[in-house]
Amino acid sequence: MDRYFNRVLAPYSDQYPDKPPSIGASDNYYVLEKPFNWMVETLPISPQLYPHYYHFYPPHAPYQPRIDFTGLFNDGWETDEKPFEFAGPEPQRKANRSRREYDRFVADFDNAFADLYRGLEQSGVLQNSWLVLTSDHGEMFERGFIGHINITLFDPLVRVPLLIFPPGTTERIDIEDRTSALDVLPTLLQVTGQQIPADLPGSVLPPFDLDYQGMPRKIFTMNPKHSSSAYQLREGIIGLLQDEFKLVYYFGHEEMGDVPERVALYDLMNDPEELTDLYADRLDIAAPMLAYLMEQLEQANSQYPPFEQELSSANFSS
């Protein structure tokens, strides 16, 4: 280990207070400038009209930013306790500390991405390329949870960045409309002049959809962490966003005990922290949203066999 540290980690000892970022709790360390520099070097000589996809681990836990960012966000701000029927075990003080560490790691990644952008800009790649930055999930630091493996669909978990840089971008445009990760592919097909298959889910995003009228959309988000992709959903959390409301349907989780299912409704416009469950008081909104959600769930499940078939198809005889 000493030889490995001296050969691989020691050159970065002045950049990181402990060690460079790692994948989970392993000793598989990495530094962002390595792949980013590689991209700046190779993309200018890559084949044209070819999509490139890169998935970067940070700012995933463990949160290990460079030393330049370790002193950020020491402003005394703390998240208040928030109610949740199936709250996790972590105390809020610990979650607040983890949130600060996470924010520092996000700031570190933002700075690294800025360096990548400048490098690609100077190389000329961005004059004829579309650059998209997004994420697969958020992180929770409240209601007894730290991270993203939990029984929730609160906004910190499902809201992610989506930045789209058209070729030769010179000015910033902020789009406030609600979007889905499903929208990225049809949007890229549209802006690159490709045909969009009729059965492709998602919508072309504004301002790239010239026919966009600002109509409200129904958007689903899911967290079926213990369900198989080959069978009907037997447990999970499904969220439906419509106008300013967010309906959340919980079902089948062990954490719920004897409660087979639960439904919550939040007004994201007037209650962005999702502190007040309006389900019982706004059935006029919740009931049709739940009916639509259940209809879509039934339709999706009809395409797959029940989970019990996985057990019955196996040979358990001794």
C-alpha cells in the first residue's frame, strides 16, 4: 500500500486534504482532470457526426473535493427537521454536515466542468457540436436520509441539472418548464435533423420545439429500487407531476410495515419544501391524478409477467 500510495496518490497530496475521490469505499481513486484532459485531446480528432456519451462518477459519495473547496459553505445555514412517515435513521445534524460536504464536491465538479468547457471551446469542437450535461439522480440530506438509496421521491432526489449548449453558444437562456430525462433524446434528434420515431417517449424541449405552446405536461418519476425490470412492479414509489402539483404513490415497501400503500399530494408552487401533504384536503386534484397514475401503472404492468412467475418457474425441489 505504501508503494502504491507513493507511486499513484502522492502526486495529488497537495490537492486533496485526505485522498483523491474514490468509487465507494474502495481504493479505486480518480481525478477529474485526467478524463477531461483526455476529452480535450481526443474529441477534435474524433469522427464527425458521431455521438459521445460520458458518465462521470462525481459528485457521488464519498464526497472528497479538492482542498480549494473544503472551506466553502461554512455559513451556519442548517436544514430544519422535516416530517416523513417513513423517516430514516440519520440525525439531521449529520445530514447537514453531509450536505455541506456534498455541496463542496458539486462546486469542485462545476469548476472542473468549466475547465473542460474552455478546453473544448479553444479546440474549436464546440463550434459544430452539441454539449449536454445532466445527471441520473439527486441526493437527499433530510427526513433521516443521506444519499439517494431510500424510500422517497422528494424533490432533492429527483431534480437534476440539465444544461444544453448549442454549437457556438454565446448567451445564456433560462428555461423554467418542467422536463424529463426522456426529453433529451428526442430533443437531440430534432436539433440534429434526425427523424423522431413515433413511439419514442419524451418531448422536444423548448426552445428547440418551434410548435411548443407552453401546455402543461404530465411527467412521471419513479424509484422502484427492489423491483426487477423483467417483471411487473411489486413495490416502488411513483410520482406524477401535473401543473403545480406532485402526487406520490408508495406501495409494497418493507419499510411501510402493515401499510400496503400510501398516497401524498404536494403543492410545489406554494410549498416547495414539500412539508404539507394535501391529499386528504384536495381530493378534487388528487383523485383524478391518482386514477391516471394507476391506469398508466396497470398498462405498463400488463406488458410483463407477475413477479410470482419468477419463483414458480424456478426448480426448488430437493
